[in-house]
Amino acid sequence: MKPPEPTRILVVEDEEAIAQGLLFNLERKGHTVELASDGRTALERIRGGRYDLILLDVRLPEMDGFEVCQRLRSEGNVTPVLILTARSQPDDVIYGLKLGADDYVVKPFDLAELLARVEGLLRRHAWSRQEGEDTAAAGPALHAGAPPSPTADGTSRHSFGAYWVDLETYEAQTRRGIVQLSHKELAVMRLFLHRPHQVVTRRELLAEVWGLPRHPNTRVVDNVIVALRQAFEEDSAHPRHILSVRGVGYRFVP
């Protein structure tokens, strides 16, 4: 049996001490790591190679992390992106998630937390890729046993209200037109679509989507919910589809 290839991670960070620290610790975990110190170089590397994860600082020379992320998603690149942002810039988080980032870590970050986020994203990426390979290999037989799609054409498109989400292509019809959802946004919607009208707790979302069942900070979940409401709710302050259950989590109403 062919041994699995090591995961490839691109660290985009212009502070050398931080970049070298991430390089050292990620390589200790068995990952293959490359460094880029500015956004333009990072974009060229990503376009010319294959990575399983991108650690992307927001404040970069040449081209900032937001533009790098935006260009990747507009080109159809769905490689998971973990943004690194300063504690003094909370709006960076919301903006980064809107542009398609999958998760974030605030500087100065706790190394154990960052490594846990990295492993969670890599695990989800591997599952998504394997799921796609299994679907392609099984063909119609696999689709026959899958949850029924609301569409008549046999696709993985799920509709609700005026919107739809395609669980294979990551595309979604939103208030802004057809857009590409991030990995985290798609994973949350997948869970909601398979559990309509049920209460999904924040802890469940952290466990299922982020792979962090015991993590104390649920703010990252709330940030993705904000982004999804802005995409799928006519009035995000008074949602119709993604409802809050006070002190517990959320309930999805198709």
C-alpha cells in the first residue's frame, strides 16, 4: 500500500520570528511547510502548486491577506484558509470569513490552540476530499443511498426559501447572487440541512465542523452564523431560516 503523502501547508507571514516558529512546530507534527512573506508571492505559489492548508496573515506587504483570500475563492480554489489577525482588529475576523476564510486565530496566539485549529481544518479537508472520491467511484449507487435532494435532477443542490446550497460544488444562491461558500460555511449548512427544525448546539457545531469538542470559545461559530445570515436572510436581525435558541445554539427552518 502506498504511504499517505505528508500534508502541505503554506504559511504566509511577514514577521520572520512568527513564520519560523510556525515552520518549526508544524514540521514537528509531520507536515511539509513552505513560507511566503508577502501576498503576491503567496498567490503565485498557490496557483502553481497544491496545498492542504494556508495560514494567512491579514496584514501583508505587496497584497494583503484579504485580497489573497478573495482572489483564491473567485478562482474556485477551495483550499482551507486559516487567517491570522491582530487582537486589536476584531473586524478582520468577520471580513475574512465573508471573503471565504474557514477559521481564524488571534495574535498573539496560543500555540496549542493554533495547532488544534490546523489539525481540525486538515481533518475536515481530508474528509471532504475522500467524500468526493467515494462519490465519484460509487456513481449512481452512492447517490441512491444518500439523503434525498430537493431537486429533480439528481444533483446535491438543496433548496430553501429563495435560496439553494450545492454540497458538492460549494456554490450557493444568496442575496448577493451565486457565490462560493467557505469550507466552514458549507459544513455548517450541511449540518443544518440534514437536521432541519432540530436544535444544533454551539458545542455540536464546534465538534462536528471545527473538530474542537471541548473548546471553550464559541465565538468562531457565531461569526460563521453572522456570515450565513447575511447571505441567506432578507433581514439578518430578524432571521427566518437560521434561528437562535438562546443560550443553546441554532435551529434551521427550511
